[in-house]
Amino acid sequence: MPLITSTKEELQERIKELSCLYEVSSLLRQHSGNNKNTLRKIAGVLKEAWRFPEEAVVQIKLDSFEYSTEKAPKNGIFQEAEFSVFDEERGRLRIFYPAPQFSQKHFLPEEQKLLEKVADEIASFYEKQLRLEHEELLRRSVQRNDRLAILGEITAGIAHELNTPMGNILGFAELIEERAESEQTKQDISRIIKAAIFSREVVKKLMFFACEMPQRMEVIEVKPIVEQTLSLLKQNFKKAQVTYSLEMPQEELKAQLDPIQLTQVLFNLLINALYFAPENSNIKVKIFMQEPNFIIEIADMGPGIKATDRSKIFEPFFTTKPTGEGSGLGLSVVHGIVKSHKGKILTFNNEPKGTVFQIQLPLKM
């Protein structure tokens, strides 16, 4: 393949390079929505900018995205430039020619500079996108926390207002039951008592969500609490035809917490996982240290959480279960307890499907 021999050819190459840089900048400026489409278009523009476009193969790798205009030659020669995003290498941009008909001499020094300039442009564009996505996540997180805080205040007020009359209803119903002579009256009062006890439990759960329940904090071993909770739910696992596995590298892990409330957290999350887990699947419970916290992860293989529901799952009375199958208080109780322990609760997708609930709790309060 001939090398550049004339001023006219050099000038034509410079025009191609400047046109390429302009087109790449325009594509990034006009970008909307799909990164993959924009990067594919940039690859096409780059291919035409090189001296031998019919032989050039452009390859882009940026994080999980990989694209080549054609299959890269196995023994080909190439120029490359790295994508540096937040001072970290996140991929590379390569232009290939097939060997042995081409050698490094067929690449121009100006082409290498152009390649590095385009890589910088793409990296800056990607960095800006990641920053905007991070800011959006923070904004949503703040909005969600503000909404939950307001709900907590409202819920605490409602719970306190209901607590006294509920206690009166239960007390007087029990007194009437003791004095009742008619069997029918006793049965009716029994129903009132059961309804009052159920309502009192709802109030208690609301108070958990609002972090209004008293705590008995002590330094205890975590493993016995986990094993006890799993043991209590053995029949539930058997009935659902679901198995579980416990992974706990630090078996003697100790933390300062309320043992009863930790049991409630585990119980609610496991019951929730069991409800959505398909038959013959496995629920994984993993507990490990990550100073200054310890982490609890409960992963199921169910349908997962819809993106539209993810921000609402910890709100009281929100449930995706059919009417009559869930009160919508289980996860709000978990949220309240974790918050009162100065911890965090996160959710993310399990692989290949399902949901992972991750709880981060401090080892010491």
C-alpha cells in the first residue's frame, strides 16, 4: 500500500480529519437517549476519516458496550486511544488494518492525534452523563427520604391517636366478655376482641415504621438469631417447596442491636421472599462484615420489583400482593427498624432474576 507522497493528498487527509472531528462533536451534541446508537454512528464516521476506509475496522469498548464496524482482523495492526473517565480507564478506541498488507507506517501521526481527541470527546461526554445520572439518583433518594420522613411523622401521630381508644375498646370488651351470660353475646364480644387485637398490632407496626417503639440494645451474636428465625420458618419453606442457604463467613459476628427487632426484620423479609419465590427455587441469606457495618442480604428468584414500584415499597399500606393477601406494613416495619438502628436498606436485582434486599447495620451504635 502506498504512503502519502504529495501535498495534495496530505491536504485531503487533513480535511477528512477536521470533518470527522466536526461530525463527532455534532453527534455528541445532538445525542438523545441511546448511547449505543451514538457510538455506532461515531464508529462509522471514524472509519471514513482514515486513509484507507475500505480496509479500516473501528472497534469501540466502553464499560459493558462493545462494537466493531466489522470483525477485527486476528493479526491486524492498530492504533488505539484509551477512554479515561473520572481518571479511570473505562475502555478503548481502536482502528485496525489487516496485516501483512498493511504496517504501522500506513497510519499517520495526525490520525493518532485525531483518535486521542475523539476518545477524549467521548470520555468527557460519558463522564457528564454519569454525573447527571448520579445527581438524578441522589435527587430521587432525597425526595424518597423526605417523603418517608413526612409519612413517619403522620404515621406516628395516627398511631398515638389510635393507641388509647384501641386500648379502651379492648379493655371494655374483655370486661363485657367476663360478665356476659348469653353464648351469642360471648361470641360477638370474642370477635370484637380479635379485631381489636389485630388493630393494635397494626398500630404497633405503624409505630415501628415511625421509629416510636422502645428498644433494648445489647451486644449479641447475630448467627443464633438468624438460625432461630430460619428454624421458625421451616414449615413455611416446606409448604412453599422452597429451600434456603445461609452463608456467614464470620460465624461469631457480634453487633449492638435489639434482638427482637432484628428477628422481626429477618422474619418480614423472609416471608416476603417466600411469597414471591417460585417452587423449587432457593432463597440465599448472606451475612458478612464490612467495617463499620455488617451486611444482611436476602436474595430470592421471584419476578423482581418493577421500576415504578421501587420507590414506594417501604411506604405503609403499599403492597403489590392481591387484596387480602398483604397489609402493606411488612417492609415499612423493616424500614422503621433499620432506620432506628441508624442503618440503611437497599434493593437491587438478583441475577439472573429476582430481588436482593440488602441491610447495612452498624456493628456499634
